Amino acid sequence: MDGAAPEGPPQPSLRRVIATGGLVALVILASLTGFLFATGSGPFSAIEPSLWALEMTEVTKLHERQLNGTGVTVCIVDTGVDLDHPELRHVNLVGWRDYVNDRAEPYDDEGHGTAMAGIILSRGRLRGVAPAADLIAVKAIGPTGTGTDTDLANAVTFCVDPDGDGDLADGADVISLSLGGRPHPLATGSSAAVERAMDAGVIVVAAAGNDGQADDGDVQSPASVPRVLAVGAVDRQRTVTPFSSRGSDTAGRVDPNKKPEVAAPGVGIATILSGGRYQYVSGTSPASALVAGIVILLLDEHPEYRHQATWLPLLKGAIMSGACGCAGPDVPHDRLMGYGIAKGLATNALL
């Protein structure tokens, strides 16, 4: 459908950062409660693809150009992934690592990672943004929705060089981080790992955070790291959601690294859960996954930007310039919507 999501989609919950023993825990940024649907007959028929979100961001127009992510590798660092889900059985998994339980085979004991993978890679009842992309999946978050800064740093490093041989050709082109914690003191090992990834030419997309109603003054880390694409959330009416984290007015950032950089649909987004289930989710997590998918499509058509650190500012500048303020602010940058709603076709035209 392009029809409406269920009335009153669940509001994201904020799982606070917990510091123990010098390790800082991470938080998952989107609630996964409510509106579950099982495969097969019955309730399954009630869920519909969020085509409105794909149209708002011009993903549908990129699809019309036959772009689907072929040849591009995305690394999703999250709670894992359930590749047995019918929507993901086609996915080409090129790397897997579990920093929580050290299991050899992919799994997801929380559901959030599968949900994010569904937004990017689904092919079936739902329509993923970049369903033909190759996948590296890294589990750095446990079943309680938390993990350590060390595990996140190791996960990002694995994304860049999965076999550790120094040849980055088999690593990610895009890293999707729908997770985060407070900008400080989380900006330690994980932020350094993110910086090294971008130095290697990998594009990092991260959720801005869901603390808009209890604002701590900035987007969450690693979205707060310069050069990372921080993504806020808007609803169907193109209005910034109350929960979307605001960027700092006093951080001294300059264009095009003011936070957040862009916004994307993040309310009532249809996706999948482990165990063959489906669900509507809300938060900056699905918004961030959607923008990561857009970046994958851009790299599909413009392979010259892959692993080219010196070109990252050009790519990011095009994304900023192509964003649409729409019904939002008329100023160049706004601490709620960033430079505007991400627009795939407009960005593509600027590259």
C-alpha cells in the first residue's frame, strides 16, 4: 500500500546509556514493540509496504533507473540478522561476526538488526531500498539492546576489513549504524574506528537518536562524529518527529558536517523481525537505514565514489545539496531537520 500505517504507531523508547567498569553501553534507538504480524494467512495480510516513504525520498525514482545496490557492500552493525526470514533468503552474505556470543552462524536474538536489514534488503512482500546489495552483518548488541564501546569499535573495524588481511576490497562500502549513545564519553574507541573507516573511504550512516523529548543538547554518538551522515526522522507529513534528536548549536560544526545532516521517514515504517515476523517500526533507526540504502543506490550508479576518501566530501556535499527542506525550515541548516529530507534522485543528479 501506499495507505496509512496503523493509527498511533508506537513511539520509540529510549534505553539509557549505562557506564560500568569503564565500559560505556550503547543503546538501540528504535522501539520494537507493538504491531507484530506473522507470515502466512490471517494478520500477515494487514501489513503493507511503506511506499510513501520510498516516494518521499525518491527511492522509487532510483528504482525506475534499475538501481538496486548490485556490486555494493553494506555492513549492518546491530543485534545480528535472521537470514531465514523469507524477505532475506536471497541476500548474499559476504561476512559475519558475533562479538557478543562468538557464534559462527548468523542469528538475531533481539530483532532490531533484522528490522534494519529488512528496510535495506527486503525482497518479497516488502520492497527494500537496495535489495541486491551484498551484506556484512556484525552483532555488537545483545538481547537487552546494549553493548560496549569496545565491541562497537571492533565491529566497525571488521566491516572495513573482514578477513584482516589489509586488503579492503572485500570490506564494506557503506556502514549502517542504527544505534548510539551519548556523544560523551562514548566518543572513544568506537569514534576512532569510525574515523578510520571514513579515512579508508567507507561512508558511515548513523541514527541521530531518539532523545528529542528529553534533549541532551546534541545528536548521539557515533552520529555526532564529523563526516558521519547523521539522520533524523520525519513523519508522513514531512514534519520532524518529537523524538528525533536535535543537533548542537554550540558544537562549532561547519558545513557540511552540521548535525543532523538529513532527515528521512521514521514513523510507521513496515519491516521484518526475526522468526518470520513483520512489524511497523518508528525511530531514527529506520530513518537511518533508509538513508544508508539511498547511499548504496548512489554507489551502484557511481562506483567511482567507492572507497575513495578524497571524494567523500563531494558525495556528502551532493547529499546535503540534494536534500529538500519541503515543509520545513527555509534556512540552510536546521538542528531538527538538518539540510532537509534526503532525496535520492536530486542527489544523484548532482554527482
